Amino acid sequence: MATPLIRLSHITLQVSNSQRIISDLVTKYRFRPFAARGLDGTSPCQVALRNGGVVFMVNENNSSLLYDSPVPIPSPDLASNVSYEVDNVPNLYRRLADKGCHLLVPPTELHDDDGSITYCVVKSIVGNVNHTLIDRTRYSAPFLPGFQLLPSQSDSACAGVMTDIDHITYACPRGSTPRIMDWYRRCFGFQHFPLFEGEEPDRGFEISGPQIGLRLTSVECSGHSRVGKIVLAESLPQKGVNQIDQFLQHHSEGGVQHAGLSTPNIFTAASALAQSGVLFAGQPPSYYTDPLKRAEILAAGLEPKQLSQFGILLDSALGEGELAEKDRRILLQIFAEPLFSKDSFYLELIERRGAQGFGEGNIRALWRSMQDIMEDLSQKKQEGAAIQ
């Protein structure tokens, strides 16, 4: 089926301390608050922040929210909603109802001097994740009705750092991936996107090693790059407890584990964010001194020292035919520290130079480096508790 989705609008963060999260997004990740409601205390605080083409909405954990339905869970800090723009909310709502979806907010129209929007909210099949579906084709303001636009500030601090949301990754309970893939196919037209050539959809891509037993599967809306990919991650049995298992200890039915944010220059972005205090997951020196990896980095026109400074990973592939070397497709990635706590949502920077996939070598190294940073945070937390 053709997808009804036009683009990924924003990701909502449901939090217990909105001031702290907003402060981190502004000072460390260089987001700019541009629209808000509830700043006068008459309604729950909801703040929209932007960095380039990426928008996050920060919601206080409250039952009276616009464009959402709160998630009642013990751990309140999470990425709770992935919102998409669509072109016909009532028709899509009826279709989702016919498919037996759990609908949380019926088609609702809001308007102001800049026009009107229609939205609805559906609960996804993944644990604590909702999807707000918005038709804003009749609306001209930068965000949504009900929000007050904040005084304009210079975008120089964050210009060019992030362009859009490349993908979101769900931590999924074991064995749930086929059911989740089927739901997104039937409801929104997502199709299997192989992480390696010849990958079987029901098997996915398996990574095995010390504390890294993972199965990854990806889906996309073909021809609609602005919708973004979805990566489904579940742990493999008998491989030790890893970051997926740790996430599921707090969110047993699954949820958004991380979001990959596209950047036109990962070196500029990593340098700017590191200067602001963002901690990135590093790589062992052997990654950059390995002869094969070093040759691959040099063939891409880069220096290993450039990548090692921030722990940036590189994966490349050649095109076909006589111009293969000139058609070298490059993927650069790096993970940042968790945004809330050691077992929660975090951000990834990703730069694509012609590459569409994720790269087997990058996947292994990224997940291993994130495991290391989470273990380090856990050790520091235990040391802090011992001192107290």
C-alpha cells in the first residue's frame, strides 16, 4: 500500500523535569525553543525546540496535553510520541479504526489567525509509543495552533548542525519484531529495508559477541525519505544482558531507544556539541589503527585522526562498473550519552555521503561503544551511591 505519511514532524519527550531537559537540549545540543504553551502556568508546559530541521517537543507529565495523550508509566522520562504529517486525518483515522488500532484522540480541528490543522492520536503497537498524525496543509505558522511563538533568536549557534531525523530505533521484546513490522506495514505502508544484501525479513541482521547479542531489522516508506526509517532491535537469548535488556527493564513492552539525526558535516557537529558538553561514545584506538579500516578511511579522503578525536565510525561501499571508485558511498556515525538516564533514550549523529544503509561494521562498533558508555555511567552511579 502507498504510505499516507508525508514526513516525520517531531518527536515528543514526556518528562518529569521539563526545565532540566530543555536546558540540556539548549546548552548541550544547541536546540532553540521556538514555540510553547503553558509558560504562564495556566496549562501544562509544552515547549517545541528546533535544531536545523529537527524538532523535539518537551511535555511535562500531565493529563491535559495538546497533540498527544500522556503515557501512564512508572518511569516518566521517555521519548513517548513520534508525530507524522499526513494529508487526510479523518480518512486515515477511519482506516486505522477498521484495522482494530487503539485510537486515543479522535480527529480534532484547531485553528487560529494562521489557519487550521486537524490531528488525531493512535497508540502504536510498540509499548509506550504514540503517533500523532497531523494535517497542517491549511496552516502557515511555523508550528501549531495553541502554541505561542517565542521571540526570534539567532540560529547561528545551531545552523547546519542537524537537518532531519534519519531514523528512530525501537527496543523490542524478544520475538515481537515480525508483529511490529506487520503493524507498520498494514497501518502506514512501511516495507522491509535490508541492513545487508540478501537479508531475510523474518530473520533480520544478527550481531553476536560479549554482551552484544542483538537482532536488528529495518523498515522504510520507499520513496518517502522525509518519513525516516524505523529500526527494530531485540536481544538474542543467552548472550548476556545488553542495552536492549536494560531498556526493557524500565519499559517492558518496548519503546524509542534512540533517534538518528542527520547532519551535513558530522565533524563540525561533533566538535560543536562536544564543546557544549555532550559526551560521545568513544572507540578503542585499534579501530583506527587496523590496517583495513585505516585504508578504508584514507580511500574515503579522510584521516583516521579526524575520526578518532570524537569516536566517529566510518563505513563505505563502492559502486559498480568502471566508475566504482568514484562512486564510493560513505556513512559516518557517532552515539551521544543517554538524554535522561543510563538506560534511556539517546541521540545519534549520522552523515550520509551517498550511503543508504547502516553498514555492518558500523553497527557492531556503535552498539559495542554504547554498551561501554552505559556500563561506565552505571559504575559512576554506583560509586556515587557508595560515597553517600
